[in-house]
Amino acid sequence: MKMTEAVLALCVALAPERLREVREEQWKADLRDGPQLGISASSLLVGAACSSVTARFYELLHRCSKLLSHIKEGESVKLGLGMAGVAVILLGGAAVGIQASSSNAETSPVARTPVHDRPIGGYEGWWNSTPAHGGTADLPQEIVAVNTRTGAVVDAFNRATNSTSISDVNYAPAPDPSWPANSIIIIDTASGKVVEDFLVDERGVPLDENGRPLDAITG
């Protein structure tokens, strides 16, 4: 965890000053929620590093172009180009270092759920959609999706904040023997009632009317 925080801090430091606060908040949210979706922390950190380096590179190019536009002496032009080249090399080296650090952190012995055993989330339906016409007053304002095979909350939605992060929903459903087996149930957190349910396989993939996984049909 310390390695992840250190690499994240370096990514934020590399980002242009005007973008640091927004990027830091965004990347922390990605690192918090990404593993639930099967996205490794190392790939998220590499993406953050590339984003910071790219933004910083273009900022330096802009500054160098402004500098060169005011320079008329040949030697000064060479100096300016040399400075720009050094900056690009340093930024590239920083990106490589971040990738190596995050790779080392990823290879540490950490217990991870195999990909084929990870719960599927991100279910979409009328409960978390916005109608083209009419209001949303009659729709659930906040829901959680529970896999009745495991009893785990695998998805969430808050209409007020448009958040799909499970950690943002303060609701812990109590297991109920009346829940349909082998299903995903959608619970309205305001009433605690199940407002929708559908069958899923052991991976959490919805089944069609013939009991076949939907990904087998579309794949």
C-alpha cells in the first residue's frame, strides 16, 4: 500500500499544477474502485503516469515555443532546444521508473481472486436509467444489487450523485430466505424492498429465457 501511495504521489507531482487536485481525486477513486472491476492497481498507476507525463510534455512544448518565438540568436535557439530535449528525457525516465515501481509492487505476493471467479457488476436497467421523457421521482433514488448466490453487494447506484461506487452507499442488506436463488436482486435502499430480480450464472452473468448466459449469445 505504501508503494502505491508513493507512486500515486509521484504521478500527482508530475502533473501540471493546475491539474493536480482534480487528477489526485480522480486517481484515488480509480484505485479504490478499480480492483472491484478487475482492473489492477499497477495498470491504473501506469495510466496515471502516462497521463501526467503527456500533460507535462505538452505544457513544456508550449513554454518552449513561447521562449523560442522571442529568441533570435542562433546559439540561444540551440540552448532552448537542448533544454527542451533534456526535459523530455527526464519525463520519459520518470515514466519508466513509475512503471517499474508499479510492476514490482504488483509482483509482490498478494492474494487475488482469479478472473473467472470475480463477481460481475455494472448491471443496467430501469432502476438506474434516466428516462428520455418525464421525471425520476417514481424511480429508486438509490439501489444496491445483491448476488443471492453469495449474499454480496456487487453493484450500486445513487441517483442524486450519479455514483456507482459501492463504498458510497451506506446500506447493508440483511439476507432474506425469500430472495430468489441464483439471482441478482435490485434493492431500493429507501424501502428495503426488492424491485427487480433476474437469474445469473456462477460468474454473475445474466441468463436469457432459455437459461443461457448472455455473453455466450453475444460472444
